[in-house]
Amino acid sequence: MYKALVKPLLFQLDAERAHHVVFNNLRRAAQLPGTKALLRSLYNFQHPNLTREVFGLKFPNPVGLAAGLDKNAVLTDELATMGFGFVEIGTVTPRPQSGNPQPRLFRLPQDEALVNRMGFNNDGAAAVAARLARRQNRQLIIGGNIGKNKDTPNERAAEDYVAGFEALVEVVDYFVVNVSSPNTPNLRQLQEKKPLIELLQQVQARNQARATPRPLLLKIAPDLTDSQLDDILEIARETKLSGLVATNTTISRDNLRTDSTYVSSLGAGGLSGRPLRARATEIIRYLHQKSGGSLPIIGSGGIHSAADAQEKLAAGATLIQLYTGFVYEGPALVRRINEQLAAYSHVPAGATT
């Protein structure tokens, strides 16, 4: 139904407007008696083979929603009915910000891809924390993806990440430090070894001072070299990270089917979707092999089918996340992936039970 009827209608709208239409209608529909039960019957699939215990958290299945779709945690209760094992909200910054000028989200249907330069548009950490405190579904695992405000200089970036951590720590189950978005000026400079270690140490100091520390992960870009990936693994060990999210969007525009003139006309932004699949898997495999499987990896990038999901897990991912595949394939993708994964009695390469 989604691909035959809903998707063609949505794809006639501007991409960001379509996003808001879907969110608003889903929120309204969920208030009607029986809607959530119907969604669960359509999209939820449970099986003992799907359970994963990762960095101290028990996930009912390994399929999560990536950060970016529900930035402000407005639909966590509704998304809980769609079969996800976990949902990552954000990226959240300490202070509210409007993000980059519109238009800032574009589809490349020939490539089943998106280009975005949203720029961490969000309601701010206090508003998001208050919203999460009011959610009804407390069983759904929530990740908090945190970033810095655009006007915060890099030399003070750690203050923003610490502030975001402090604001959300009581309402999320794990954290992801995002220094890999290409849409905030100079943000990716924080992926360099020295500033990243200093930033993570400050966040981790607050975290480890707690009676029950939260798992702390780092989200990395797909555009890093092998040498930089080696540095990431060293940083992860030194700062005692719980895991990595691989990967964010790419600044590359290689091997696209869409006309290059049109792609160039869209301007800057991060590319996600099918064109990212191979590179994201390559990075997951490299990190898994180099770490000897000791570091959990959440795999993200180009997952549009159950086969794509299995590829990420076989490469060494412990969990996976959807975003662009969810936009192109619809909510049934979550169930299809879980059904196929449940059919395999073995544990994938990166998974623990």
C-alpha cells in the first residue's frame, strides 16, 4: 500500500513538507481508538532469535530508527508500534536552532537517495527532554544523539556536548556523540584525534561520575581514511566508548544515476541511501576486523532490504538503523527485515545474545 499509493503522493510534495505531513497525520491517527493496535499488528514482529544484549541494554530486535527522522522526540510512542527495536532521537543541541535555510532536503529517486543539509534544526535539549519525560511507552529503547549549536566555536564544543548530555541523561538509554554531520560548519574538524579525545573525555567524565553511566557511542563519517579509522579505534579505547555508529551521510557524489548537473544544482549536503551502502559496509567490516569484534557497531547507510541488513550484520554490525530506506520502502521494511533475520538461527558476526 505504501509504495503503490502513499509514496507516489508524498513524492509529489517537497521532501521536508512531506516529512511534516506524515508526522502530523500519524500523530493525529494514533489518537484514534485502535490505531496503535492496528499498526502493531501490521508492522510488529517478535521472535526470540531477534533479541540482542548490547552495551548492557536488551534490544527486542536489532532494527532501529536512525537519528534525523524524529529529531525532537515527538513520535516515539507512535514509532514504538512500528516494530523498531530502538529509536534514536536528535541530533539535539543545547539551545534551539532553526537549522539551515530551506529548501534543505532533496530526493534522488533514481538512486533511492536523499541529500540533506538540515543543520541540526531542533527544539533544544530542554524541550526534547521534557517531551521524552512525558512519553507513554517506557519499554522502547531511546538513544540520544547530541551535537553542538552552530554558533558555538569548536574550542568550546565540549561544553555543548556536556550540556546536551546533562539535559537528556535521565530520559534516554544511550548517547551518540555526533561530530560527523557535514551540515554544521567546521563540525567534522572535531573528528581529528586531539580535539575528539578532549571532547569525549569531558563527556565521559560526567557520565562515569554517575551511579549508572549511560552507554556512550560516537557516530563517524563514511569519508574517513583507513588511517583515520585506526585513530577512531584508538580514541574509542582511550575514552572507553561503548560503541560506534557507522556511518553518517557522505559528501561524495560518486557513481550516481541522477543527472550530475541536477545533483550539482542542489548544492552542499550529506548524501544517504543506496549509494552509501557499500562504503558503510566496508567501514563496518574494517572496524570490526581491526577491533577484533570487541567494539559494538551500529550499522547505518543504504539499508533498503533484508539482504542489506544481513550484509551489515555479517560485516560485523551488532545493530542496524534505517532512515532513507524507511522513506523509500515504507514501514513494512522493518517487519520484512526482522522476519528474515529471525529465520536464521545463528547469531550474526557482530551480535551478542
